Amino acid sequence: MPEQNAAPAPESGMSVSRGRKNGREAKLRAIKSGAQAVIIFFIAQYAVGHFLGTNKIASTAGPGADSPIPAYDARPDGAVGAASYSAVPQMIAPIWPMNSTLDFNIYVSPSLAMPALSKVDPETRVLEEKAFTLGDFNEKREIHTSFAVPTEAQNGGNIWAHFYVALQGYQMDPAASDYDVAKAYHFYRPLNQMLPKKKVKKTKKLLGGSDASDPGEVEEVPKGPTLASYYHPNFTMSFIPDAGTQSLPQMHMALRQYVVLEATGARDASGQNGWYYPILFVNTFWQLRSHMTELNSTVTRLPLHITLNNMQNWKYSLFASIDDGMKRNQQQIANGGPVPAAGDGSEFEEFKKILLDTNIYLLSTTAVVSVLHMIFEMLAFKSDISHWRHKKDNVGISVRTILANLFMQIIIFLYLLDNNENTSWMIMFGQGMGILLEAWKITKTVDVRVRPAPQGSWLPYHVTFEDKHKLSETEQKTKEYDEIAFRYLYLVAIPLLGAYAVYSVLYDTHKSWYSFVITTLVGSVYAYGFLMMVPSLYINYRLKSVAHMPAKAMTYKFLNTFIDDLFAFTIKMPTLHRLATLRDDVIFFVYLYQSWAYKVDYTRVNEFGQGGDDEELEEKVANKPLAASADADAKG
């Protein structure tokens, strides 16, 4: 895996550090690479099929296509008959053997056509390597240099890298008289990428006018597909020495683009099979969009960091297929097409960023903890629904808290939707499920009715919340304590909300008034949202009991709060949402104290008529199949 934050390159010239890695450092690097490869492998099994499908071309191989392909030097001397000659070879074999020693040069140019190398400006040569061993997987070379940006590239053109590869000591200039296509080859690849322009939001101060120099106000990108040229300074260039003999018609397009066939079109005796030069994979898999530079007239010089090595064929197939699929999706979106089912690639981009920027030990821990997070979330969801499904009264339940939680969940969802380019869809899905659960709780606690509005009201109907039954003495106390708690809560929350709203409208920038309202409300929810949990703790205090609380569900939820603390620093989400993950920890410790102070025996029916574990036992007995008594037949 290439380093994404390489050291700054010198203004000009070339510094080369090469050699073989060994000893302890090589072992640690191998362990890290192996762990990361395992993680990539599991998601890639799904990604390759989902993004690319099979996409194979049916083989049209003629007679002799399956016969062994001889070495290139042992090919037939004479021309193959036209009747048996295949313009597109069916099977292809490596033209050079493993362990060949190569010379390797790269030139940068804005044009696809290159003059004789003797006439090329030496400053455009960004790489010159000698005696690189094809097939030595321990060999790794790193090149750090820079080059002047061509004027054509500043105006939206491409930057082409021209690759010249030859067996050691042989001529690599195609214009030279002693050039031999059996000993050298030339091809080109773009160093830049044409990608949709990054979306920039237009924000402004809603009151007090706006200043053109205000950094918060930016121009909005025109609607419709807009492409721009982007450049990433880090490239991993890998020879694939173990690709072996392959079927060209059945090769995936993502892999075929890197195959350079033998220049003369030579075939074996069958006329069906040919040869190919060593595959050089220009690996852009680990290039992150956030690390790219948009090319324009202000960019005059660019750094270039190249890692040159050999890569196993299975890795090459994996990286090339996924990377090609993501680029095709981006191109489809840029051309105005629909967003693919797999998304625009931002989720996978975030995953790659985690792999690159996160310590391997933290990454492994996060992988394990993420599985636990999903398990606890499902268990909490199940336990919460089970608790509310069996609940027979409203003792200890703060209806206002449930309504407030529903309102806050909706506000947070709208905020995440308003900032969807900075939010993972996993976060959005979890928030939506929370809204549905809170709405269901309301229907279990009270009856929601639409009644005619009283005279003088602006609306013909209004929503009312009615008790499901006549409240008991303890339920009346719960309702009274709930009102008391919220009365004091309003005295604290409303002034804080007003002060924050005034500050935000005067000093912050917003996209619109709608965005201001949502951002202000969600800011208050994130900053003071934990206050909405206080009424439940206050009711526990006044009732001197926590027996009415869903103990199992709360335990799972609080375990997830600690997992959220870890995820807050690894998963993409807005800053306010990240800080809010810490607020539940405070409530958790208060609840722990109350659980210790107000002991509950879950093996017996509590003072509120709730059976704890007995409820589950009763449910099991009720669901048990009926069995006839031993003397039933005798009585019959």
C-alpha cells in the first residue's frame, strides 16, 4: 500500500532511494499488508460482482487455440497462412521470461505522439531505472521528483506518461535504427483523471449583508455534469510477472487495458495464439479524491512520488477490477446518468481512507468492535421492542421525553440530510430507524387522535394525545413528576436555544433560512440534548425505583455509546454529531448509580406489576404446545 502523505519533493532534479527491504522491518510491513489485504478481500468479493458483473466475451477460439504456446524465440520463422491467422490472438503468453532484467524510463508530455528520445527535453524525463528484476517480489524502488506542468494540462488537457521498457542493455528508443520490438516496447498512460468537479456549497450571512471577502461565501458550481482535471502525486507502478498464459477474449476489460501485445502481430504455428509484453499496472487504487489537486493556470509544477515493484497477479486483478468499476460509476454520474445502486463511490472512498490513515491495531480493533456494534444494536432494538410490547402501564414513563426525542430525531435526520455529502448512509439509516421506534413508543403510551379544533383556531383539526385508560395513583405521580421536570427544563433550554440562534444568525454563514433553522435546532439538540434525558432520571429519583426501565435494552444501548465514541473518530460524520456521541456517557453513569441505589430483583414481580424475567417465562409457558393428560384416553 502506498504512502499517501509523502515527503515534499524537491523543486527540481531527482532523488532516488532503492534497495531490498529485509529483517524485522520487512516482517512488520508484511504483517500489515497481509492484514489489510484480508480486509480488502472480503469486501472485494461483493464489490467485484456488484460493480462489474462477469462482463466476459465469448471465446471464438479456432483450431489450435488450446495448444501450448512456445517461447517467443521459438516461434515459426515463416508467415502463418491467412486462412488460420487470427487478428485477435486467442491465447497469449509472456514474451519475456521471469527474472528478466529491465531498463525503465518515463517521460511526461501533453501529447500522445513522441519524437525521437534524442530530441526530447531531458527535463521531461521523470524516471530512469536500470537493472530492475522482473519477478523479484522483494525489490522495491522509490522515486521522488517533480516536473513542470505543460500549458495544455493547465487548460484542461491530459498529462501523458510515456513508458519505455527494454531488456537490460537494449535500445529503448523506437526511432533508433537498432531498436528491436522483441527486446523493448513503449506505451502511455494518463497521470491525471477527469472527474466531476467537487461540489461547493454557497453560504452567506443571513443578516447584516455579506462581504465578498468573507471566506464563508463561495461561488456555487453550475448545475449539470462538470468535469475537471485532477492530479494525485503518488503512483505505485507494479510489474505483474506471474500473469502467465491467458485467454484474451475472455479477459475482463479492466485487466485487458493494461495488456500490450507483441508489436509485429506474430503468432504460433496454429495462427491463433500470440505473446504480450510484461504487464505494468499503474495502480491508482489508493489515490484518494481528498488528496488530489485540481489542475488550472495557477498550478505550474507538480510533485511525483513513484513506488516501483512487482505485484502478484491476484492482487493486480482485485485492485484493477474494483478501481475500474468505481471510475466507470463516476464517469456515468459525470455524464448525467443515474447514480448506480452501489452509490457514487464516496462510501468506498471513505473505507480506503480508513485503511490508509488508521493505525493497523486500531483498524483491527475497529473491525471487531464494528461487529459487536451491529450485534448490540440488534439486541437493543429487540429488547426495547419486547419491553414496550409487554408494558402494561405508564409508570415511570415520561411521555414528554418520548415526544421530545421524536422531535429531536427528526431534526437530526433533516440536518444529516442537509449535509448528506458529509454523512455516511449507515448513519442516515440508523437515524431513520430511531424515528420509527420513537413514533411507535408514542402509540404504545397514549392514543394519538385527530380532533376538531376549538373555535378561534387557525386550523380545522389538531392532534391530541389521550390516555389509554384511567391512570393509577403511581401513573398520576409519574405524570406530575414529568411536568415538574419539563417545567424546569424549559427554563434552561429555551434561553440557551434563543442565545444560540441569535449568535448563529449574526456570526455564522448558512445556505438558506431553512438551513439556518435546521442547523440551529440541531446545534441545540447536540449541545443540550442530554437535558431531555434528565426527566427520566428525575422520575427514577422521585419514585426511588428503576424497575420500570428497559434494563436490557439500556445496557445494550450504553455499550453502543462507548463503541460510538470509537467510531466517532473513524467514521465520516459532521463534527457536531461526532461530539454528541460523548453526551450519553454522562447519562449512563447516572443511570448506573441509580441502578445501584435502587436495587431491582428481576426474578419476581415488581411494585409496578412488571414481571421482569417472569414475563419471559410466562410467554414461554403460553407458547408451549398443549399436551393431553396421561388418563385422557382412559376417560374417553
